[in-house]
Amino acid sequence: QPEFSGALAELMDWADGMRRMKVRANADTAQDARVALGFAADGIGLARTEHMFFEKGRITAMRRMILAEKESDRRAALEQLLPMQRADFMALYRVMQGSPVTIRLLDPPLHEFLPHADDELGELAEATGLTMRALRRRIDDMQEFNPMLGKRGCRLGVTIPEIYEMQVRAIFEALAQSWADGPLVVPEIMIPLVSARREATMIRRTIDGVAMAVAAETGRDFAYKVGVMVETPRAALRAGDLAEDLDFLSFGTNDLTQMTYGLSRDDAGRFMRDYVNLEVFAEDPFHSLDLEGVGELMVIATDRARDRKPGIPLGLCGEHGGDPASIRFCEAAGFDYVSCSPFRVPIARLACAQATILQRRVREAADEAARAGAALERSGAAGAAGAA
Ligand code: PEP
Ligand code: MG
């Protein structure tokens, strides 16, 4: 723990000994991962791969892929992207030294990937071989009125499977190439924005197929896990089905809050203070879990998932993962981990320890009440027998 010394280091050690839940970090780059590890994160709970494509060279290749009309153009763009992604994942595996690494497949709102400026269009016309007119038409066809509710997350992977195939190949090839005495890690592959069981099973089939192919090509026998993000209300309600087909579930409470309230996560901040001041909401629901709404859905999901697959690992990777009150909720619900931004990791470690202690007290108080109730019943029964 290079960041802490003296009494603070002692406190953090104590908290780590006390807490039940793991604390992972949301990290997309080797630099973020190093910060997370410096704060003693127990792994990466969310690597948002779309963040890996915003650099200039990469975004052009991704746009070329998405806008391609010809299969050959799409393939050429994918070939350009594959080694970049492989290097990204290798860097994460190496930094994390065997701790879990959860990689989320691409989840961009499409409009963030489409070009806007004229110079970007010119460059892309050259790269795709399309005329400016054809390119503009193609971009217009892809514009959405509600990008956050549009062809986002796994919808992109279902309709353009090559993107996820490329990413998954990179995940496994990076594993094979960074082989030491064995694999550096068991990657956890996460499917975003699922709302239908078929989405998860279709993509899982793709992942399993690529895994088999890479294992055969490289002669490496590796393990991996496949899970989904529970971030639509429907996914929460159908969590039993999802659990049956998958190895873990992770709650994406940013989107789950947005969709449960029908409240834009990007715009709500503009009036949230007024809403809290006017006591419409007790708290900003994007900051702290709303127990009577989003939390209820999470409890339903957790019960249904565990009912169908007892012991299935459950995590939370929305911003709430670094909020102490939300962490208490996760402890009470029996989650396995929370994942938060790297700089929130120390707070989350302390909050997890506190939550473990509070939860133990709650359990002890319930046991005590049950014992007292049973004793009362016994003495009532004895009294009744004596009277008879
Ligand atoms: C979420 O929705 O809570 C989440 C973690 O995903 P993102 O913030 O990337 O949409
Ligand atoms: Mg999300």
C-alpha cells in the first residue's frame, strides 16, 4: 500500500481484515489500473472498452468499421483494431498481477462514435472509399433521436457481431501471449445493456466460439467467465433467466437509475439540487441508491438470480459503488463486490468494513429477538400447561 503509512495504513489493514465484500475498481487503462492497485483494489470490476477508442487513430478505424458498406472494408478495419485491443488487455492483465479483470464489451451510444466535423468526414470518406454524399447519407441513417436508448451496448454486438468477435479474440489472444507459467488471469467478460435473455445467449455463444478457436490456434487451455450487466429494469426482473445462462451479474446502477426513474443521467444534475431542496427526492438518486425504487429492483433481481443459481457472484459497478450508504445496501443484500473509481477505493474499503460490522449487529439483534420470542412462547406454553 504505497499511498498510506503509519496509523492510516494500520486503519486500512484493519478495515481489510474486517470487511466481507471485495472492492474492485473501474479502470480502463494501465495507468488507472496502477492507481487502483496502489489503493489495494481487489481487481478491476469494470473496464469500459469504448473509452479505449476515443483516441484519434482509433476512432477513425472504429468509424470505418461501423460505417463500412462492404464486408471487406469492415474486415480491414477490424484487423487494424485487433492488435490495439490486444495490447490494451495485455497491459491490464500485467498490471493487475492475477487479480480479477472484468472487461465490458463495447457500449457506446452510437452518436459518440459518429463523425461530426467536416474534416473528420473528409478523412473518413478517404478511409471508407465512400463519396462524401454517400457517407453523409449513411451517417444520417444511423442518427438516433434517443442515443442512450438506441443501438447501444449489446444491441450493437447483436447487430454487428464482428465488433464483439474482435474484442473477445483480443481478450483471449492477450491471455495466450502473456502466458507465464500459466495464464495471468481468468478474464471476466461482461455484456452491457442486456434486456433479453436471447441477447445474452447469442453473445455468449459468440464468446465461447472464439474461445475455442483461440485455444486451438494457440494450444493454450484457459478459463474465462461470462456475465451481464443488470442495468435495465427488464434485466433486473428477468435476472433468474440471466443467472441460469451466465457466470456472474453486475448491477450498472447509473443506467438502472436512469431507466427506473426515466431520468437522464446526463441532464438530471441541472435540477437535482432544486429537487432535493424541494424535498421531492430525499437525495440525488444518482448519488445514493434509492432503496424504495432501484434498490427494490435489485433485491428482486438478487432473489431471482440466487433462486435459480445459488451462489452466483453479484457485484455493483455504477457510481454508487463508492458511496458508503449504497455499500451498506450491497452488504445487506449479500453482494460479493462493489466496483468504483480508483480514487474512491480507500473510502469503499472503509465503508465495506463498517457495513460488515453493522450487518453483523443487525443479524445479532435479529437472533436475539428470535431467541427472546421463542423463550416467551415456551414460558407462555408452560404457563398454559400449568393452568390446565
Ligand atoms: C452503469 O450504467 O451503471 C455503468 C456502470 O455503465 P456506464 O456508466 O458505463 O453506462
Ligand atoms: Mg451502463
